[in-house]
Amino acid sequence: MKNIYIYTTMICVLCLFSLKAQQTPANVQDEAISVVGATAHIGDGTTIENATIVFENGLIKEIGSSSAIKSIGTIIEAQGKHVYPGFILPNSTLGLGEIDAVRATRDFDELGSLLPHVRSLIAYNAESKVAESMRPNGILMAQITPRGGRISGISSIVQLDAWNWEDAAVKIDDGIHINWPQTYSRRYDPSKGIVVSNENKNYEKEVNELKGFMTEAKAYQNASASKVNLPYVAVKGVFDKTQKVYVHVKNQKGITDAISTMKSLGIDQMILVGADEAYKTMDLIKKENIPVLIKRVHSLPNKEDDDYDLPYKNAATLFKNGILVALENSGDMERMNGRNLPFYAGTVTAYGLSNEEALQLISLNPAKILGIDVQYGSLEKGKSATLFISEGNALDMRGNILTRAFIDGRDISLETHQTKLWNRYMNKFSQDAE
């Protein structure tokens, strides 16, 4: 009797996992595919009307006007629709956590402060139901980034249709993430009913500790140490220029201090992340040729004297001043909210950028910043066939209705747990109406 109970329990558990598992990853592309008649949004600010895109073996073979390109293989008629390069979500904990309220599902923050040797990629859950939910909105790639500490660890870039982290990896260990010390902290004072700011009196000490660690790590690379120091070994790529440094910083003083400190250490592959007050230091950022991953567009201003629409227009301000800028989504509920990335770009179109310029902020620009633009980020001959077909404008939630999506030419599923529920209850209500 006991054995029967055990077997029954095991069968129930297996059935549960089969219901909860992510969609099976698509097979490798085995025949040519031609998308015909759509408006192609290249990702570099240009479009092609009535375009034909031919891709084979995972790569774009031809792209141009339908009158000039011969269709081959399987033909997808897409007249009146739109084709976009797969959107890229930088600086995300996607796949490193599933349910915020359940500690066992969160694996993005390790104990300690100086952790450049922590690799986020090996903790990435390719079967995350949250990651799966990005694809129906056109987000097909993401930078998986650790959190916490002064140095959080190393990020990697993945595509969002894989069996495991090895299959998902597009660029392994692309850069180290530093959380720059804050010059002040803000908290809500219930006795006063307002948000108050407090100066960080340890700011200089914290900066010097970080600088000291990086200085010692740099010296370690040129020394013949008898004992391996993993944190020092982990930052080797920063100094030999094979890895980038992502500095998470908010205000003007932090930005200027971070730039001068990294420059003094000989680090020139630096990216600012968040950078709320980057608009105050645009001349310096442009002079040093530093890209910016701008904070979530759908946010409130941080200070009482900030423009009410500062988060909406910040990206356009930097873009128009010649700074390489892309959108990121860190913050509360960041994994779930990641699916809103195209709508952040859509908001930017109302604050100074055209539709095609805004598209660059979530396609080619993040690809350039992350160092994957040779393969991804735009619809160009020879690049990866990572793209999707949308019924309408993919930066508008009314038009962002995907009909097909491909990653490296693989025809991926757009079904998720959410679409299953939607179909289930739409049928229920249609039955009730009858």
C-alpha cells in the first residue's frame, strides 16, 4: 500500500512539472524562410517598405525591396505587418528569480561585498516562466545580471529559448557590475510625512575601498602570486580589455567620480547604468565616449525640483546629444516588468524621438553596448535571423501582437502560461455569452 502511495505521488509530481515547464525550445532551422511584404524596421533608424527577408541556417541571407529579391523556401506572407529585430533587455535578473516572496526561487544576490568572481550565467534558469513571458512582446535576448554588494559579479547575455544555460548563452561573462557608493540616501519619514535625504558620511571611505580593491587587483595581474585570489583573477578581463565595467550610479557627483576613478585605473570600457542625472554631465560622458543604460522610463522623478517628466525625456536628451544610450528596466518587479520594454521605447517617442530612433534604444544600441552588434540588434545581411513579425507597431501595446518569432532562424513558440490562461477564459466568457 505504501509503495502505491509513493508511485502515485511521483506520477502527480511529474504531471505537475510537465504542466509548469516552459515551451520546448525550437529545432534548428532546416530550410530557408522568406518573409514577404512586411515593413522592415531595420533597427538602425531606417525602414524598408514592402520588404522581403530571406534567412537560412540561422542567418539573414537577403533583405530588401520585394521587387528586387527572390523568395525561396517556406514563404510567410506578411503584407500589412511589421518585422523587427528581436528586442534586447539589458541589466536584468531574468531567470535568476521566479517569485519575489519565495526566497528559494531568488538567486541573484550573494553574501559579501566584493564579488567579481560570481557568475550569473550558471544560475540562469532557462525554464523560467517569467523569461518565457518576454517573448510574446518581442524580447528575445537579455543580459543576465547579478545584484548586491559593492561589486555584484559578472553578467552574461542569453537568448530566451533554450534547454539550459549552456544552450542559452550568447556572450559569456561580458562584464563586471559595480554599485557605486551613494552620496546620500533617501527615506520616508512618517513623522514628517515627507521623503528626507541624508548625506552619506562614509562616501569617500567607500570610494577609496573600491579603488583600493581595483588597484590591488590590477597589481595582482602583473605579479607571480603563490596563492590564487579568485576575486582578483575575475577582474583580469577588465584590465586586458576583454570585459566591460558596468557602473551602477545615480547622481551627478557619483557619475563624475566614477568616470575619473575608472580612468585613473586605466579602465576605458565603461558603461553607466541607471545614471538618473546623466543629463547634467553630458559633455563629460560624450568626451569620454561612455554609453549609458538609462533607468526605467516609467518612473517618478527622484527629487522635488526635477522636471515631472524627466524619466520620460532623459533618453531623448542623451540621444540627441550624441551619446550611445539604451533602455534598461531594473527596479521593483523588474523581471515581470521586463516585458514592458517596448512600451518604454514607445513612451520615448512622445518626448522627442521618432519611432525608428526609439527602436534603436532596444535593438541596435543595446547590442552595441553589450558587444554583440556584429551578430544581433538589426536586420542586416549576414546577421542572425533573430526577429519577429508583428501585426502593428511593436512599440505600442495596441499594435504589439506577434504572429511569428525566430531566434537564430529557429521558429520559436509564443505560447506561455499567460496565453494559455487568456485562451481558457476567453472561451469561458464566449460560452457564457451563448
